Amino acid sequence: MAKFDPDTVLEFYANAWPTEEGVWDMQSWVRGQWIPFDADALSQFLGDPLVLEEGQECEFSQRRNRADGFDEEAIAQLLCIPGQDFSRTATGRQVRIMRTSMTTLTQTWMTLLLSNILPSDHNSNLPLSKCQLVYAILTRMSVRVAQLIVDAIYLFAGMPPTPDQFRAEVAWPEDWPEAQAGEAPAEAPDDMEEARMDEEMTNLLDFLGGSGAT
């Protein structure tokens, strides 16, 4: 708290709106001036740690956008201690790796990421999408850190996550049946599942900024 002014942070997020309908130009009005937070501006602020040509993506983004994406089995082998794996849903979908299942090196990188790049007060596990990021780092893929920060600000500043983004970050504990408008799900969650839902919502708020966004 001693390293930043909460009022300025709140003003930044409150005023980070599109200047015209349908156009999000990645800037906010703070203390009487426009403050850019696009990837180029943040990269310059960070000292341009990764220089890309126009239209070029970092290796992490390229892999994430590929149809075959990441190999979850390879991720588990690298990030987990022997004999451990992803926590899975009842249908077998990988959702997160618990801290107790991680190697010491994975825990170290998780702490760095959640403290400085994608702030979160919740550090008992990593959802699949962040596991992919740690895997990319440990296998020495190039990662444009500025873009990661921009994406997090973009979501928190006013753009609600899509269902895919929600599922990726929240790692919902079960595969629930889809309900049509006006219908209740076939099976309502019990009290334990509701408590888990509350925890996952807290995780989402942490990812989108929450109490840890600075």
C-alpha cells in the first residue's frame, strides 16, 4: 500500500472507458491527462524487454492460439512433483494444479506472477491458463509480459470476460449441465459446491483486479 496511491488507481480504472462507441483505445483520463496502457506503452515503461516486429507474436501467444495448443500432460510432468497431476472435474477435464502438487521452481514462478504480473491474493493453486504461462516460461518460450498486463487491465477496466475466458480463469469445479433461459439446472449444487463456487468467484475477482489489482 505504501508504493502507490489508491485514489489514483481507482481514478485510472474508473476513467478507462472507450472514447467513442465500439472503440477501445487503451487509455485512461487521470489527473487531467490521458494515460495510455496499450502493450507498446507498457513495454516501453518496462524497458522494452521483448522487441517484436509489427504483427509478430511472442512464442507463448503463438502456441496459445494454435489449434493443438498446449500439451496438458507435458505441463503436468514439468510443473508437478512426481506422482502428482492436475485437479480434474468429474469428466476428467484438467482445471488447476494445487500448490501442494507443484515443484519448488513452479511455486517460485507462481509467486512471482501473482505478485507482479497478474496480481491475486489467492495463491493455493494455478488455473490451467496460468499453468500454460509457467510452462512457457520454464521451457524458455518468449513471452510479451506487457501484453499479459494489458489483457488483465482490459478485462478489469470494463470488458466482461467471455464464457471461454471465464471457464479458463475460474476453473469451475464441475461440468454443469447447460440450462435454457428460464430453466433451472437439472441438479442444483449442494452446500459444499456452493462454497466452492463462492471461492471460485473470489478467484475470478482476484484475476480481474480485485483486492490485488494495483
